[in-house]
Amino acid sequence: MQTPKAILFDLDGTLADTAPDLAAAVNVMRSNRQLAHAPYEHLRPFASAGARGLIGAGFNVTPDAPEYEAMRIEFLNQYASAIAIHSQLFEQIPTLLSGLDALQLPWGIVTNKAMRFTNALVPLLDLKQARCVISGDTTPHAKPHPAPLLEAARQLAIDAQHCWYVGDDLRDIQAAKAAGMLSIAAAWGYCGTTEPQHWEADVVLNTPQELLELVRTRA
């Protein structure tokens, strides 16, 4: 395990608990269709999967369905109108980021969230100090493709092999491995429908504090 020269983070489910607002967008859509609200506990694990995952969980509609594209646009517009009502940083994240700053270790964000949402949300969550912010449409490819992570390393002027990437979804681990970065599974996040222990991540951590302690042992 190499000493990191930068730490990169996924956004939804890793730095920030955005599931309440994402789930709320689904339930507005359900209300508009005279459907009962889907339980939050049912929707939460799909928050890191974006519109595809949440529409699937909320309506059992897949991207190949004829109605999917219109529902996707409706979902994104609804989410954009109420993007940070209940979203907040996970507990211990402010302490983690302050600790990285104290170590003079740069950190950044690499998310599959589209730029129009990332740019709106990051300042509202007081994440403006991120050294780079890469969205799902910053490069031609989204995770699990390595391009977004490699672009983050390029912007930081740090070799990818000296970066650690932290995420709460299997595709985060796949992207990190493809980019040659140390892959860290954030088990405190949403994690989808599979256990992080099955993702073959280099490291699985249960809390942000564990990450800060790990960084300090390598600094």
C-alpha cells in the first residue's frame, strides 16, 4: 500500500448522504401517478445508481422500457428543483476532510452525477475546498471506466498510482482498479444490493474515521 499523494472520493453515498432528496424525487413522481410512497429503506440502497437505479427501484422500469427516457427526465428535473433539502455530509466526513487538509494531502471528488447537479450541490454541502471536481459528463466516459479518475489525477498533476479512490459502489472499485489507484470501499455508504466485502476492493472501511487513521499511518 503506497503512501497516498491525493485522496479522491465518490460523492453520493461516500461524502454525502443525498439519498433523502433522491428518494423524495421518486416519491413526488409516484404521488403524481396516484401511487403510494415507496419506503425510504427500499430506495436508499439505489441512491448511488442515479436515475437508472432509483427509477428501477421506484417503478420497476428499466432503461430499455419505452417510457424510461421520459421518466428519467422527469426525475432529474424534480431532483434539480429540490437538490439539497435534506442532503448533508455523513458524520465524520468534516473531521476526515479537515484531517486531510492538516496533512496537506489534496483531495477531490469524482462522481457520476451530471455536472449541472454536482456544481449546484458541492457548494451547498460546503465542499468547495475540493481540489478537483469531476462529474459524470466531464469526460466522454463515466465510472466504471477509468477516464474520470485519470482526469482527476491529471488535474491534480499527480500520477494515478499515487492516488487512493474511495467509493460506496462496485463500479467505484472497478474504476479505481482500472485507473491503477488503490481502491477503498466505503461500507458506510449505500452499497447497492451487494456487500462491499465481495467487491475485491483493496481495502474495506466501515467509517470515515478509519480512513483518516489509515492515511495517518501512511503519511
